[in-house]
Amino acid sequence: MPAEYATCKTTDGPLHVLFLQGPSSFYMEQVGRLLIARGHRVSRINLHFGDWLFWRLPAKNYRGGIDGWRTYIAQQLDAAPITHLFLLGDQRPHHRIAIEEAKARGAEIICAELGYLRPDWLVLERDGMSTFSRMPRDPQTIRALAAGYDKPDFTVRFRTPFWRFTMLDMIYNLGALFFWPLYPGYKRHAIDHPLIEYASWVRKLCRAPLEKRATHRVLEKLRGSSAPVFVLPLQLSTDYQIRAHSPYPDMPSAAREIITSFSRHAAKGARLIVKVHPLDPGITPWRRLIGALATERGVGERVFYIDGGDLDALLAKAAGCVTVNSTSGLAALQVGCPLKVTGNAIFDVPGLTFQGSLDDFWANAQRPDRDLVADYIRLLAGALHIRGGYYTQDALDTAVPATVDRLEKGLPSLPPRL
């Protein structure tokens, strides 16, 4: 790896890390405790009661509205200068403002998130995610930088039981909901009300056996066909990958554009599988919506909706995959599946993804460059990721020290986006 891109340490003295909102777990608190144990300073600002529940160290509590947040955070940063601003979700309204104010004062921005690689990887990115990511998109740069990293080990070390993720999520969000008088100015950044989300999950879980059988019938029907099959993995409309890093106002709009293009430009015998996101609570009536779209476009017999199934297995045999910017695109690349991106994705790189139009993709899909995929994944894992997770203690035992090590040594440096 070129020496100038090895690491980027912003200070030689003790760190002062300001934590804002994080995942619904004690990840940030445990990172804070380890930083303190190593002689650093930490601060925290809670924005709602859920934040308070998962942070048992001293903290300030902001109870005002978004209109007063810029003045408040600027005053805090001036009164106690920081070296790092650490947060999850760089596009949340409070976080966007805090990033602007912290950058203006020379602080380094560290964005934590579930990994682009799954399932037991976490991202630590400088400046921001996706559109703002420093991950290079030039093949020559990728190949040069990848040489400095080892081939990643994809052995799965940690898994999060669905019940545990759900329990922690409910504690976090229902705490914020029922104790809102303690933080009267806070407005939830997500689109749907949490009670609607959880009620929808109950309905979805009750219907799961029916959906499983319906998915099995679709896959059995397609298994015996020699027709080319394309895959469209749906994303969550509430995700900032759609809201901030795509040209679409929501995921149904993206599905409409993609199915329309398929109906007009794919071979007459081609099939399209539309796969729901595994964490979609079922608020959007996808089965009815996809069916209506396909029928309206004259491809009702060639577009299939599924809620379940093995995505990796589907991609391995698919003629191509179309995604807005889902991490499922990385899964497609890793199995050699042709890929078209319609939004802003860090892996939308010449040699990895189809660079022509969506309309041309259906007839001219090309497989990714296998060597470039290997180099890209090596760089992605080494420069942006650590192992571990947020929701179980064994995963935290790996993630927390790895996080602190990167804060102390400096994150691996990547050339800034031009």
C-alpha cells in the first residue's frame, strides 16, 4: 500500500471522542469505557430516552428541537473541543448538522454502521457512507491499494438471534416513544411510527408459513426453466440508502422504473424475481404492488415476487441482478453475477458493474472482472471493516477493542473523493 495511504492519525495526544446516536446496544458505551481506561476522554449527548438507556456513563441531554440544535452543538464543541465525532447514521438530521459543525472545527468524523459485508462485519468510515465514502471507484487505485491487505476470512464468527435484535430494537424505540416528555423536542428520523412497524411484524410473522410455501412454489417453477432469470432485491424505503443516496423518493418508485425497463427491453422469455428485504416489516403491500405493476406493464406472467429464499443461491444462477445500492450487490459480485446499479453505490465501479443504461443491461449484461472483485473485496474488508457485531456480547468483545484500536492508530487512509 502506498505509504501516504497507510493510516491517518489526527492527533498524537489523548483523544476526546464525542458520541451521538448509535445502535440499540451497549456498543458505544463499551467503546467509551475502553477509551477511558486507555487514558482518553469521552463525551455523549443523548437525544431521546432510548439513547439514555444504552449509555450508562455521564452524558448531556439535549431536549430541544432541531431548530436549536446547531447552536447547541456548536456551543458544546467550542466549550470542549473534540478530536473525533462518533455516530451511526450520518444522514440523520441531528447528525448532518453535527458533522458540519465538527468538521468546521477540525474534528475527524467516524461513521459506524453494519458492514457492507455481512453478517458479522462492522464499518468504521471517515467522513460518511455511500455517496460520501472514500472507497475508491477507480480500478487502478483499487488494485494498487488492495495489495496492502490480506485476503479476508469470511468464516462466520457471530450471529444475532432475531429475537435478541427485536428485543433491543423495541427497548430503544419504545423507550423513546413512551418517555418523549423527557425529550420533547426530538422528532424520530424514521418514516413509520414504531407501533405500526411492530404491529406489521406480528402480522408478517403470522403469515410467514404461507409466504414460505409460496416462495417454494415460485422457485420450484423456475428451477425447471431454461429462461434467463434476473433478480431484483428490494430495499427498505426508510433506509437512507434510498432516501439520501438514490434518485428515488422511495423503493416502490425504484421498483416501478426497473419493472418497466424489464418489460420493454428484456428478452421475451426472461424472468424477473423480486425478493423482499428480510427486515421489511410488511407495511408496504409488496406482493399486491409488484403484481399490479407487472400486470400493468404486460409481464404479469414473467415477474415473480418472493419473501424468503437463499439470495446467494439465486444470484449464483441468475442472468443478472439489478439493485439501487443494496449490499446484496456485493453478494452478486462475489458469485460472479452481472450487476446493474441504479443509485449511488460504493461498488459501482467499471469492471465490477454494468456501466451502460438499465435498458441495455437486460440484453448485454456482463460478468464482473473476477480479479478486480477479489481486489475490491480485499480493500473493502481491510480499509473499512472490523469484525464483530452490536447485539451479542461475544460479538462486542471483538468489535469494541478493534474500534478503539482504530481510533488510536488512525483509520486506514483512503484518497479523498474528488
